[in-house]
Amino acid sequence: MKQQTIFRILVLTAILLVVTACGGATPTAAPAPAPATEAPAVSQPSGAPVSGQRTFVIVPEESRASYLVDEQFFAGALEKLGVAAGDYDVVGSTQAIEGQLQLDLDNLGSALGDNSFTVQMNTFATDQRDRDNYIRTDGPRFDSYPLATFTATAIEGAPAAYNEGDEVSFKLLGDLTIREVTQPVAFDVTATLVGDTLTGVATARAKMSDFGIDPPNFANTLTVADEFGMEVAFTAREQ
């Protein structure tokens, strides 16, 4: 089964400019032109260094939490659900997300203070209302267990220093609680700080069965892979 591809590679196409000269009458000899002087390379100024412990609060209306699963529909799905047979990558999203990040920009290698966020899982929406109703009232029963909570415990791979505007990547380790079951999870984070605004994307993978959820499996209709992806595209502003 195909795995959800979270990040796509952008391909930059180089354009070659060709200059041609037209022939004419035979020119008289002329002194060779002086070689062109190359313009000195201009380095782009780096952003100013930033430091100190700072707290950033997630802005829900500018953020989005998503789950990503692989579904396989069989021939019977067309009659029961109106869905053609085949493999599907499903994305369910919500903006019902809250939380904050407290970072010591002089020591990004440590997670300090309250680094956590919560997602209201019973507000996830996909392209199928029947699927959304099922995960709320049956199966995972997110109406009964609406909150997923992640609490960070450590940061790995962060740079020793940070300049404003730089894009940095690191791992945010912590504990994820779903349906009152807590498991360790590592999010891969890419983030940028400009002024008082921190933006980025955090992704991770886990298994439904690790949180006491049986992956849906309906004979002659569909199966759902146990492993699923999580993605949080966030905007957080300094408090």
C-alpha cells in the first residue's frame, strides 16, 4: 500500500540564455577588449541573533492539525458507500488546536516550561461525512475521547545559536495521549522565527493499535492501515 508522502521535492529548472552574433563584412583588426571585471559577490546579510527564553502561543485560525491514513476499498464499497475500489490517501483536518512553545533561544537543545498542544479530535473533517461520523461515534469514538495531547520533553538536533529568519529543523520528543493512552512520539519540526511570530510544520507517525484503536476492517468493503501520520502546520505568536 502506498504511504502518504508528507513532503514533496520542488524541482528548480535552470534557464540557459544563448546570445548569438550575426556574420557580416570582414572587420579590420581591432585591439582585443579588456577582460570583463566580475562584480564582487554580495553576501546576503543574516538576520540578527535572537536570544532569551520566549513563549509562543498557537494561533488556531492560522494553524491546522491533520491525520493521514491509507485506505483500501474493495468492490463492495461502490454499492455500500458509493466509493470505487482502489487505494486512497485520506487526510482529516481541524483548526481546533491550542497550545504553546517555550524556547530558550540561547540553548535550543532543551525543552523548557510548558511545551504542549491539544487537538479536538472530534472536529476532524475529511471528504466523507460517513467516515467522520464513524470515527466520532463508533470505532475510535472521539466524541467520548475528544482530546489528543502532546507534551514535549526534549529537543534534539537544534542549532547552538539562532538568527532571526533562519529556517531550522529539529526533533521534538515527547508524550502523546490519545483515548487516555500515552505513548512516546518524536515530531520532525521545521520552523522559522520572524519578529514575534513562529511558523512551521511538525510531522510524526504512529500506530492506531498503540492507542487501543482497532484499524477499521470491513469485509468486502474496506481496510485501513494501522500506521497513520500526523501533521501540525502552526503559527504561534509571542505572548
